[in-house]
Amino acid sequence: MKRSLFFLFFLLILAGAASGLQTEFRKDRAVSGVIPEKPVRMELKRDARGRYSWSIQGTNVSRIIRADIRLRSYVDRLEKREKAK
């Protein structure tokens, strides 16, 4: 009996909270016109001699160039580290 009263009380609280929520959905034309940007896709390869090569694909040229610069600097650091050994 106590459980059923507690359950009923709980449902009444939830029903009251749900009726108080008023959400309004509308389409914002400024947001609907935004197309999400595809990420830059990099494919890194290493040959038998330990040399690296890669291909980079994407839609934003500036992001592709930045990714290439970062990858070149990282590979240069790896090569310097291997030569120091």
C-alpha cells in the first residue's frame, strides 16, 4: 500500500513537472544554412627503409595545408630523433 502511494505521488510530481515544460521548436534559417565541415583525412605510410609518405584529403584547403605542415614538422622531429640514436 505504501509503495503504491509513493509511486502515485511520484507520478503526480513528474506529470506536474512535464506540464510545466513548454518547449518551442522552430527552424532558424541562419543555423540551417550552416554545413558542417568535413575533417581532414590523412593516410600515413612507412616504407621498409623507414621513410614516411602520406596523402591528405579534405574540403578546406587551408586546413589541408596546416595539417601537412604539422605532419612534416612531426616527421622531421622523428627523423632527427632516430639519427641521434
